[in-house]
Amino acid sequence: MFQHIALNEKFDFVYWTGDLPPHNIWNQTRNDQLNAYSHLTSLFLKYFPGKSIYPTLGNHEAAPYNLFPTPNIKQDNISWLYTALADNWSQTGLPSYLRTNITSGAFYTYLIAPGVRLVSLNMNYCPKINFWLLINSTDPLGQLEWLANVLQYSESNGEKVHIIGHINPASCLEAWSENYYRIINRYESTVTGQFFGHTHYDEFELFYDLNNNSRAVNVAYIAGSVTTYPNLNPGYRIYTVDGIYSNTSWYVLDHESYIMNLTEANN
């Protein structure tokens, strides 16, 4: 896939939406997860030299997978992963001053071009599959408050914002999702793109005005995966965005998904 993209596609930068290790969850250690991340990072650097690669964290990077302890859990923390992420992400184009953000929670914001800001969220502190949230499910990293502050800054400074994450908001706990929806609703003119993964399907989610449910205010794009799940072809997606070379809306104008046809290949 890397070789095919490098030879056939023209693009400006990459949104890397997480879930790097293979899904053999019964046979994974922390070292397995770290080796997978290091290996995939090296492939990005090999095949896309000079390109900016903006990552976010998936639920399969933990060991055991899905389980991301909240900060109040002292006997089982996740620092082993976040430190490694900071080391790997620094190679993909993120500046060194974001290291503290990454090691403390694996989320960050970065001005990727004049007039457009990226927000990368760690969505592992919102889903039902993270059992640690049964102890404390009230936005344990304070990401939602942080997100609202970032969006307020961007609105005040005339910036547009793209949000990337792994787990789509509809897969989160209801209280977390409701507050996220309220933030998106409030900053509907500032957030011009949301990009997620996780489901392995080619999907999208519409966000509606909380006071008028006939009016759509935003959209989240959910791309397929490279994983060869039953009845799913591995693939990647190319987005065409208004504003790559000019300070305009940064809305998605179009997207194309490319797949490897497994039925044809197996035949």
C-alpha cells in the first residue's frame, strides 16, 4: 500500500488515524505494540519523505487493548506508551514543544498551515470499551474543556479547524458524546472537518443543530482500514480540501476511497 500510494498519488499531508498493531489481541505484549508502532513509523518516513504526517492514537495500541487507565490510577499507568508515542511522533513532523502534551495525554493542537489548525484527540477516554472509565468517566483528561478553549481561540483568530481521532464520537459514552456534540454545535463555523477511523467501514456521521434537528451543522468522515476483515477490502482514502493552497474554508470538497479487491486477488 505504501509503495502504491508513493508511486500513484499526489497529496500534501497525511492524517494517520491510529490502530497500528495487528488485531491478534490474544497474543500481544507491550513490546509487540511498541515494535509495531516503530515499524509503521519507519514505513511512513521511507515512502513519504518530506511529507507532514499528523497522527492520532487508536484503541489497539494499549496492552491489553482498549484499556487506558485514567490519571487517578497509579498502579497501572500508560506512560510506557505515551513516551514512545512522543518519540515516534516527533519524527513525523510534530515540533518538540508538543512533547509534554503527548506524554501527558496523547492529544495536541498544531497550526498546520496559515489559517487552519489541527486538533488531534485521544478518543480512548470516551468509549464504553475502556473499562477504566467505570471508575471515572467524567472526561478524565479534561480534553473537552481543552477542545472548547482551542476552538474559542481559533474562532477569535479567524482560524478553521480540522479534528482527527480514532474512535468516532457516536461510539463514545453518551454523556461524553453529548458534550462533544454541544461543542461542535457551538463552533460549527470553525470546525470544517472531522476525520476518524475505528469502524473499518467507509462511513460518515452527520451532526444536527441541537435546536433544529432538520439542519445539519457538521460532518465526521470515517474511512475504512487496511485490515483484511471478513468481507472488507483493505483501502485508503484521498480527500480534496478547499484551501490547501489558499486561506479559504478548508471544507472537504470530495473524497475517493481506493481498495485492494481481495476476491479478485484470491482468485
